[in-house]
Amino acid sequence: MTGLRALFPWTLLAASLATNVLLWHNNAQRSSSPSPPSSHAPFAPSPPPLPSSAVNPVSSSAPITSPAPSATLYSTTARSAAFSGYADLLAEDVKTQEQIDALNHLLARWVATDPAAAASWISHYDDAPFYDPAALHIANHLVSSQRFTEAFLWADLIRDPSLRETAREAIIAESFRAKKIDAASVRLSGLPAPRIEAILNGSRLD
């Protein structure tokens, strides 16, 4: 009996130690495992709504921008290539006046679209029956742009004397009207006197 009494305190101490070890192990497991999200955690703020221009970039209120220079350049080049192709086809067999008129109508539109390309094409047909009217178209286009010096060059290439004189008179008259030349220059132009006076007094435009 004395032996049991002596052993009893050690038994209680061992039980107490075992209990503490067990509690420590359970607490370590809880702290190492991730805690589930709390139902009371605050929500993250919602992102602000996108502006209407981001949702629909092409809106009715958006300004319409003009095409980029490169697009315009491509359009002019493409149209000029088309004019060149049609002109080549028409120029292959030009015989009648109706065919000449049709080609000159096409060339007039080409000159208005791309005068440099049209002039380059026409310069290869200086012995063709449509050359004079085509050169006149270019001269008139240059006059409308007040490029009078270049217009004179094309007018002088016209082979028909009467048509060439008519083209030169128009260029001189428009140059005087635009105040690019003075009365003395008009008098020295070589035009007939009645036409010179008509240019100087403005009756030619009436």
C-alpha cells in the first residue's frame, strides 16, 4: 500500500505531461493548416464601369477623321494605274474621230486625277492623232493651278498652229488676269493686236 501511495504522484505527473503534449500537438496542427475565408471578410471594390468610347469605339458622336496620307496616295496611284491601262487599250487602234474623242475624254479625267502620270504617258504618243487635244488638256489643267510656265511648255508642243495659238492666248490672258505678267509682257507676246487689246481691256472674258 505504501508502494502505491509513492507511485501515485508520478502517475498524475505523467498523465498531466501526456495531456499537455497532446494539446500542444493539436494546436500546432491548427496553426499550420490554412484558415478558411471568413464569411464576414470585406469584398474587394468593383472596378469602375468602362466609358462608352471603350465599349464601342465607333460612336455616333465621334468625329470622322480624314484618311491618312498614305491611303490617299494609294488611292491616287491605283486610279492612275487604271487610267493608264484603259488609255493603253484605247490607244492601240485609234482611227475615227469618235475614238479620239473617247480617248481624250479619258485623258482629261486622268489629267485631273494625276497630271504628272498623265503627262508622262502622253509624251510617248507625240505622233498620235490624239496628241494635240491631250496636250491642250494638260495645258488647261496647269493654267487652272496657275502654273503658267509649265502650261506654256505644253502649249508649245501642240503641232496644230491654230490650236497652239488658241492655247497660248488663253494662258497669256489668265496670266495677266492673275497679275503674273504686266501689260508690256502681253504686248510682247506676239499675239494679233485685236487679241492683245481684248486681253488688256478684259473684253476677251465677256
